[in-house]
Amino acid sequence: MLAFPVSPIIDASLQLRIRELEAENLRLRERIDFLEGVPSLRAGMHGELLIAELLQGRITTHTAPHDVVLSEGLTIEVKFARLNTPNLRFPNSQRWSWAHPLGQKGGKIYHRLLLIAEADPRYRDLYRDPMCPYVLFDVPFSEVKYLNSPQDLIQMTTDPNRTGSGRRMRLFNEFQTTLAELKNAYGIKTPFNRNA
């Protein structure tokens, strides 16, 4: 390793800056560890931040009736779903679940519901946007009540061949969208590497 002569003043300044950055790094790691420990908060923030960045919108407060507001006033509720296994006896069966699409007390009001789901690698070629790491659904507010189950969930299997009928089939066939379609509808930027 090459060593360059450094004046004692610069060396002390660099050492101080390194200690400050290490302390800041520790604080940020503690915050991340806290957020990572709250799965619903972590997933929700992930979806909201992703959509706010994509749509160049503003995230609202926790108690607002929607999650993101775009510059032209369009309001969006965002729900994020990870892959989950509903029945441990059938580990190959996976689904997405989005809870409380109208809010825990039913008071959510917005123009669009954007459902984001981690893509199941087994079926990526069957999704409308196979290069995207997420499966996206863009639902008008007027359809949310229909898609919501009596358990206050929107859920479906990750296998497009097993969507069944009714709500799940309609969600998959009518409201699944692509990044290109979102870009046309909302003027978003495309952050994902399409060659990955």
C-alpha cells in the first residue's frame, strides 16, 4: 500500500470526519434495524417510497386518507405484498395479500390504489411485465370495494393459471399493469435495469 505524507492538521481533520461518519452510520443502522423489525411498517414504507419516487409524488402523513399525492392532485393509496406461503403443508403454493385497502376503519379516500407485489420467479414469464421485479396492479377507487374480501383483504395466488374466477381473475386480468403503462398514465421514470 502506498503511503503519502499527510500533514498532522489534515490527518486530525480526516480522523475526526471518519469518527463522525462512523457515528452517523451507527445511528442509521439502528434506525434501519428498528424499521426492519416491524414487518408491516417495513413493507408499507417500501411500497409508498417506491411509488412516491416513481411518480415523483409526495408521501402524506400516516393519518392521511391516502399515501401519495402527485403534483396534479391525484391521490394514491399504496399497498405492498411480499410472497407468502398460506399453508405450510403446501410450500409451493404462494400468494399475495394486501390488508385494509380502504383503511382499518374504512376511511381511506383516494383516486387510485396501486398494489405492488414481489414477483414470483416461477411465473415471471406469465406476468404482463416479466422484466419488472414487481407485479403491479392499478385499481380505480370505484373498484376497490368489489375486490376487497369480507376479511378486509385483497389476495390472490402468484400463479396466473390459478387465479380462479371473480375478484381474483378480474384483478389479474383487468388491473395488472406494466411500468410502461404506468409511465404513460402518470409520467413516471423507469428505475429498473431492463437487462438484469
